[in-house]
Amino acid sequence: MKISKVLIPLLLVFSFISCSEETITKGVISVYDMDGNTVSGATVVLSQEEITGVTQTNVISTLVSDFNGQTEHILELEALMNVTAFILSSSNDTVLLGQSVIRFVYGKTIYKDIEILPTN
């Protein structure tokens, strides 16, 4: 009888611990062209310049957009990041470029759309 009084609470505690999810800070960038079509194969660079007094600096994350035109970037902390997306258009040898900013919030997934346009 005494063993069951101890065993049941222990089992409950371990079941709650094993069910908890790990919090991640993620940004999903979707790259579009001027016609609103998703762009696969675009290079997406997230960067943060070194800031005095900030613990997470000089962060760079570079990924290539998938067939849905998306990249997923995961960070350990909250951050405000510059976003640059670009691709060389094979039809007329033009670079398509887009820039923006994304704010990563701890434990959340943030979605950001980037439109890439021809550069002059």
C-alpha cells in the first residue's frame, strides 16, 4: 500500500516532464517575385551586426528557399535580424533582390514575406 502511494505520484511527475515541448524561436521566410509567385532556389541571408552590450551578435544564417519558396531559421534567443533575399534570374541575367527586417520572439514562429525585384 505504501509503495503505491509513492509510485503513483512519481509516475505522474515523470509523465508530465516527458510531455513538455522544447521551446524554439523560429522565423519562416517566404520569397515571392513581383507577380506573387513563390521563388525556389533564392538565397536568404539573416544577419545581425555586432552591437555593443548585446550577447547575441554577429549572427548570420544563410539558407536556400525550398520548392515552396521558404526557409526556416532557428535561433536560441530573441533577435532583430536583417533579411536579404536574392537570386540570379536565368531568363535575362538580372539579379532579383529583396530586403527587410524580422523580429524573432522567444518560443514563437514568426512568418515574413519578402518580395524580390530586379535591381538596376
